[in-house]
Amino acid sequence: MYENLFKSPLHRVFVYGTLKRGEPNHGLIKDATNGYAKFLGLGRTTVSYPLVIATRYNIPFLLKKPDVGNLVLGEIYDMDSKMLKKLDELEEHPTFYERFEEEILLAPETALKSGKTFEEVGELTKAWIYFLPIYRSSLLDSPMYASYSNNGSHGLKYCGNDNDASSLYDVL
Ligand code: PCA
């Protein structure tokens, strides 16, 4: 494994949806056969974006519309190319979600747990984020969250279906 790390640099990724710890697709990141990934800390966008839950599958999406919605909370990982490729497959980058590199605030989870804020302990870093770049404008009328949880009070339980491209037509 270390051999591979020398050959290819790590990629930094900010996840805000089903890939977070405790969420339905986190198993993908945890599975070492998918590659290498290391949790770095919690992250928060430096620009507001709409985080909405849409389609009949209740999929979380960050819409590529800056200065609308909230500063969004998530988790930051460093991962190898093999793991990034797995994520790209799941998110169907670049035909469904598209990944863009953005400035993100990174803070140690322990510091935030002890009451510090991102403003106090956050450090700027660049990370990839999966956005929905093109979407129907009615999605902007959906409730917008600052943080995603599949078990949130919204009651919109995720039901992923890899093989059903029809979810595309729910958002486009
Ligand atoms: N998975 C990616 C994008 C949205 C989703 O459910 C993530 O967690 O960041």
C-alpha cells in the first residue's frame, strides 16, 4: 500500500451526504478493498450552497448555486486514486454529480466537540465536493439543510438504487 502512496498523491475529499460516518454509503469508504482513505476531521464550506434532498430515492444533493442555502457541514478525507474512483462510480461523476475542488474549512472533531467554532479552529484547505451542476429550478424551493442526516426529522429515508438512471429525470 505505501508503495502506491508514493506513486500517486492523495486526493482530499469533502463529503456531506450518504458517505459520512453513520450514513448509508459510508461502508464504501470503510472497505479497505476499495483503496485507502483517512478521516482528517470535520469540514464546512466557506460559501453557502443549497443542500437539498430530492428524487423518489431521497438522495442528498449540493446544488452548484453559490450564496444560496447554508454553509454546509461534512467530513474531510484523504484518499488514494483507487478509492476516489470508487466514489466517482457511486456518484456517477461526471454524468450525474460532478466533482469540483473548493476551499473548505477543516477542523479537528475534538476541538469542535469541546465547543470551539470553525472560525476559531478551522484551517482552509482545498477539497473535492460532489455537486449537482444542472438541476431543475424547482429544487430551489426545497427545504435547505446545513447538515445531512438520513435519520433527520425530515423523515426522508435514503433508498439508493445504483441501477436506476430514472432518478436523473427527477432532478433535471
Ligand atoms: N454522497 C456524496 C454526495 C452526496 C451523497 O450522498 C457525499 O456524501 O458527499
